[in-house]
Amino acid sequence: MHYLCQDCTKLYKNPSDGALSNLARCNYCGSPRIIAHAELDRLTIAHIDCDAFFAAIEKRDNPDLAGRPVIIGGGVRSVVSTCCYIARQSGVHSAMPASRAKKLCPDAVFIRPNMKKYVVASKQIMALMQELTPLVEPVSVDEAFLDLSGTKSLHKACAAEVLAKIALKIEKQVRISVSIGLSYNKFLAKMASDINKPRGFSVIGKEEVLSFLQPLSISKIFGVGKVFAQKLNKDGFQTIGDLQKHPSNNLMLRYGDMGASLSKLSHGIDDRKVKITRKRKSVGSEKTFPKDIADFEILSTKLFELCENVSLSLKQKNLTGDTITLKLKSSNFASRTRAKQIILPTQLAHIIFEVAQNILAKEIDGTNFRLIGIAISGLQKGIGIDPVDLIDPKIARKVAAERAVDSLRDKFGKQAVVLGRLYHHDNKSDSVVNEIRSKKNEQKKTERKR
């Protein structure tokens, strides 16, 4: 067994001077913040997540907010961007309508987001991470994956020691706290960082991975959203342990490639590498408005057009991507970027749009925006991706309809079919398919006349 102190950052295998008098405290400094794990000196993939980042920055800059519930969001018609842990005790959470948050926590201080200030802090933190390893992959403004394999000789310390030190360094220099997850792959590192917030440091090793995952809800698997979780629940899968009991082939028969991914993740298998972001390529599209826009529905319409452009570029280059990034620029030129990684790479417009629209909904706080953009990264060749045999008949119909539209556009050009209704109203998908068939029939008639 190895022991690591989060406060003095000492790593030791056996207690000095005999047995530990108290296993709950550090043998060197007496701190109660002790991590004990048999694989502590061998694990190298980490996830660092800032604790209630936006709210923490606001509290840092305004001492009067200490001890008070703070919610980052706009007026009563907006949604909660994030909130401090005091507010969370009242049941407030991100993406909740601000009016609901006000009822749950009437004493809360509401603050509009100040992205310029948050980005400055984010850059400070990312720079500190870059000092540890070049393999840093930011996931959003307040979290990143790190690959510390091969850095032990450089730092004269294992990954766990180095991570404990950077947590203290961030607290001293940036004056906010972070939580750390350490494991042997990205999926588990991310899961570990959520275990013991705030100021947490949690470890998931190979020895206990199956027993650790077994009782957890299937919604804990990244990429399993509300709709997919409901489908899995209906099929009898409540916990990750339920997935572990089924052979990969069975899950593939039910859910296609998604089933294969679920099988791997339920057994703690994740082959994704930590990517160096400065080398990561992306496909994107953005639009500047002649007049600033704050309305969600109007922004969604603009966003849909951009998602179609990105999807078309991906299809033309036979590429897919797994990380979707939304970009917004306000009337005062303040920028916001938000990213979400999906469980399977895609090139389909309706999937890109649905993910991006969910991100957009969390950013609607009364701010007037002059620009919106969408990008997809984590690119790879698109062979065999986006299968039609997906988890839900409605989704399968959307995929089939979009592929049919692509085929038609290849023959008649991009303007052959306008797709707006396909993504906003499921019950109109059939009319789009009928429109496609009609176009094809017209083509056949023309060919016969010739």
C-alpha cells in the first residue's frame, strides 16, 4: 500500500518509525488528507477539474461572497451556468432555470458570467499543467486530461506526487481549488475526479475497477444522455454492473457500435489517447450577425445552418469527429467556448446540432451575441461510423433520411432539399423522405423521356 499526503505531498510505502499511530493522518505533517492505494505510484492518466470554477473566481475576487451561495447566470428567464457548493446543497445545479434556482435558494447571489476574467484564470491553470507534461488535453475552460507517463525521471517523482503539488500550486497562484482523478485511462480518470469534490484526489486502479463500476448508474458513462439512459433502463440496464453481465456481442446486436463502446467502458476499457490540443485539427463554421441576437430560437436556427456546413465538410472529406465545440461572441466582443465529447465519432448534421443546441441552451442568459460558431475536432477517417442500426427507431429514421438527402444532394446539388424540419419535428421526417422519393421519381421520368 502507498500513502500520499495532499498537503505535504509526501509519498511513502511504509510508515517510518514503525506502524502508523493513526492511519487517518499523515505520518509527516499530521494532515487528515491522506490517499491510500496500492497502485498509487504506477497510474499516469489524470483529469484535473476546477471546483465550481466560475463561482470560485467570483468568490476569489469578492471576499464579501465568502460563505454565501453564489449562482452564475443571468436574469429569471436564463439558466444556471454553474453555482458554488453552498448553493448545490439547496438542490441547485447547472442548466437549471434561474427561476427554479431562485426558489430553491432564495438567499443566493446571482452574478452574470464574466468570461474574460474566467479565461484569464483558465490560461494560468493550463500553463501550470503544461509545465508538468506536453500531453495536456483541455476539455473545456475549467478541465483537462494529462498523460504523465514517462515524466517520472523528469520530475523525480511519480504522477501522484506531481499532481498533489500542482493542486497546491494552483491554490496559491490562482487562488481556487481543483479536484483530481488518477487512473490508467481517460474514462476512469474523469470518473475519479468527480468522486470527492471539492479539493478531492481520487484514484481508480486496475485491481478494483470492475467492483467500483458495478453499482454505478449507467448515466455515469460519458455519452449516455437522458434519452439513451431511459432506453437502457427500459431494456433492463440500470447499473454499469448490468452491462458487465452481457457479452459484447449481445450489446452490439441491440445497440450497434454504441453497444460495443458500452461493453468496453463497463469493463473499464478506454483506448482514447490524451491529445495534444495545439496539434489537433478541427472542421468548423461561424457566422457574424448584422444585428446582435439574444433569442434562443433565432440562435438555434443560425446554429443549425452552421452544423449543416460542418457536416457537409466532414462528409466530403470522409471524416468524423468526437468533440463538438460551440463558440459565442457577445456584443462587447467577449468570447465563450464550450466543448462536449460524444461517445461515438460522427459526421451527421442532426447529431452535431442536437449536442450543440444543448450547449447553447446553457449559455442563454440575456446576453446579446454578435457571432456564433461550431467546430468538431478529434477527427478520424469516417469508415463504418454512424451506423443506421442505432438505439432508437426515431434516431435510425433520422440517420436514414439524412443519408438519403446526402445522396440526392450529390446528384442535384446542396439546395435540392432543405432540411430544417427534419431536426426540429420528428413527426415530419416522413415528409422529407417523401420529398426525396418525389425528386427521384422526377429524375426517372426525365431519363425515360431522354
